[in-house]
Amino acid sequence: MERSRSYKELEVWKEAKKLVTEIYQITKKFPDDEKYCLIQQIRRAAISIPSNIAEGIGRNHAKDTIQFLYTSRGSLYELETQIFISFDLNYLNEITLENILISCNQVGKLLGGFINYYESKLGSKN
């Protein structure tokens, strides 16, 4: 039972989950005609970040965990791109853009450190 709760204690997962909440709040203000396009894409990318962290932690092998962490990072980059596009379309103001990018940067740093940790753990088994 302890293993299933461990991902919830990780700072990277907590910060990624906060980012999802931020994304949902800002996308509520997007135009209705983006409901089934950009809003959905942004929300899916955001949700993918903590979800893949959790799934990776649930794996029994460091190599599998690393793969899910890389998928999470890919989703983060996808989200950042979609946020820039939203700004270009004037759906976000500069302050909102900067705040979201700060959150993305924080998650990215934590995720990078976590990937490095697991890669070093995998390397020590060889």
C-alpha cells in the first residue's frame, strides 16, 4: 500500500498537478470556438505531465520509470508550445504567459532532476 502513495509525496508530482489547475483556470477564459481544439489539446498535455510521473513511479523497473518521465517532459514541452501559440492568438496576456512559463520551468527543473536521479540509479546497477 505504501508504494501506491509514494508518488503523491513527490514535489515534482505536486507541482505538475498545480500546473494542471492553473491551465484549467486560464483556458476557461479562451473563446468558445477553441473548446474542441486548442483548449482540449492544452488540457490533455497538462494532465499528461503528472499522470505519466505517477505511472512511471508505479513501474517496477527504473528503465520503465525513466521512459514515463521522458514522456512527461515531452508533454511539458508540448504544453509550453501551446501556451506560446495561445499568446500569439491573444488568448493570454503577457503576465499570464510569464506566470505559466515560470510554473512550466519549475516543473521542468524538478522533472530533469528526477530523470537524472533515476538514470544514475539505473547506471549503478550495471
